[in-house]
Amino acid sequence: MNWLLYSLMTAFFFGLYGVLLHSGSMGMKDPVNGRYKAFLFVGVAYFLVAVLVPLALLKLKGAEFAFPTQGWTWSLAAGTAGAIGAFGILLAFGAKGIPAAVMSIVFAGAPIVNAFVSMSLHPPAGGLRAVPWQFLVGIVLAAIGGCLVALYKPAPAPPAAQAGVEAPAQIASK
């Protein structure tokens, strides 16, 4: 059941991602380039967490530093897809999308894309006719859920009502 714990941990941190990223881009105090500056620091964080930590772990475990072409090319493609996705989120914020709507569409849409790409790369036993109807209903429900959350998100409080509440970017700058 470790996979479930790790999956929930990932959902938690990805759930934080959009709000923190939006706060970071707003905290740059640069309406034209703030999202690009925030994205730069996402890259710094990836370097620290996804480059230095694995290198240290591989070194500590005495791993062989051989990287077969099939492994590194698929992994590089995955990292590129993730980076483009993160950049797309920033572009959506820059186009006046708010985190609740943008992230709802992203996280409802991502499992749908994943399901179809996974099935194309690893077709189900018995072909498409063998796909359970419950799977298809789940795809439809994910799409409907993402739309409903994006369409009916709670409206933010007016700025005057928020005067006593500081955003994460304001707290971090102190």
C-alpha cells in the first residue's frame, strides 16, 4: 500500500503547486514578466530536488552511472512534458485564469490524457472492447468534475475584506 501513500502525498503537493506558483508569480511584483521569474525558481527547485538529491542517493548507494538510451530519452521526454505543463499553468494564470479554475481543469484533464496515452502505449488485453464500462464512466465523471469545479468555484472576497489576511507571497517576503 506504499503506492497509495505516495500517490496521496503527490496529490497533496500538486494540489499546493498551483496556489503557490500563482502566489510566487504575483509576489514578483512584475505584471509583465512575473510568471517567467516564478518559472525560473520552479527550475531552481527542480534542480535542487530532482538533480542534486538523486545524484547524492545514487552516490550513497554505490549505483552504476550507466544510463541506457531508452531510459534517459523517455525520462527526458517526461521532464520536458512536465516543464511545458508547468509553463502552461503560468500562461493560464497570465491569461487571467485563477488557480481554482486552472488547476481543476489541469488535474481533471491529466488523468484522462494519461488513460488514453497509457492505453495507446500499452493496449489492454482483449483490445478496446475489453475496457470496462466503469472506466469510461470514470473518464466522463472526471471531465464533468473538472468543469463543475472550474465553473462554480467560490468567488474570492473583495480586496477590502481581505485586508487583515496576508497571502503566502506577502508572508514570505517579510
